Amino acid sequence: MASTLSNWAALRRKDRVRDKTKANAQRQKLYKNFIEETSKLYADALANDPSEISQLVSIYALIGRMRVLSSDHVIEAAEKAGRLIIEAYLSPNKTFADLTEVVSKMDPLRDFSEACRLDLRASHTAF
């Protein structure tokens, strides 16, 4: 009986580790997609007039998925990045010469990427 309980406990631990690894991989993929989509939209926002609202839907769909899988800190940082993109669309267009000023002042994904790093690090230590 002790052997059976030991095997059962080992299998449960293995299942938990597998589930956490899978959830971690899902979050990594979600964060990667958000960073890629947000980067494209931010670049577009700097150089173009207000875009179609439909282009912004993709990042808000990703934020919605994060609400299910991620920490509050990650969600807040993602929402902040979304607001920065909207502000960039509403501000005057930037020229290539203006880009050095813009880049040094603001990185719309800095807070988000740091929050993701902390979130993923915390999930690794939970194993």
C-alpha cells in the first residue's frame, strides 16, 4: 500500500509540473504575440494618423486572454501599453528625425516586459 501511495503521489506531482509547464508556455506565447502586435501598432501610431479601430482590437483581445492567465501586474502593464498606443495615434505624426527623441523618452513595452519577466520567474519558482 505504501508503494501504491508513493507512486500515486509521484504521478500527481508529475502532472502538476506538466500542467504548470504548459500554462507557462501558453503565457510566454501570449506575451510574445502581445509584444509583436503592440510594437507594430506603436510604430504605425507614430507615423500615421488615427488608424482603423479594428487594428486595436487585436491587442485588446490579447489583453482579454491575459486576464484569464496572467497576474494583475501584467494586465495593468498591458493596458498601459494599449493606452500609450492610443495616445500616440492621437498625437502629431513623427518624422524619422523625431524618432531619437521619442525612443529615448518612452518605451511602451518596458513595464509590460518587466512584469512578464517577474510573472514567468514567479511561476518557475512555484515548481
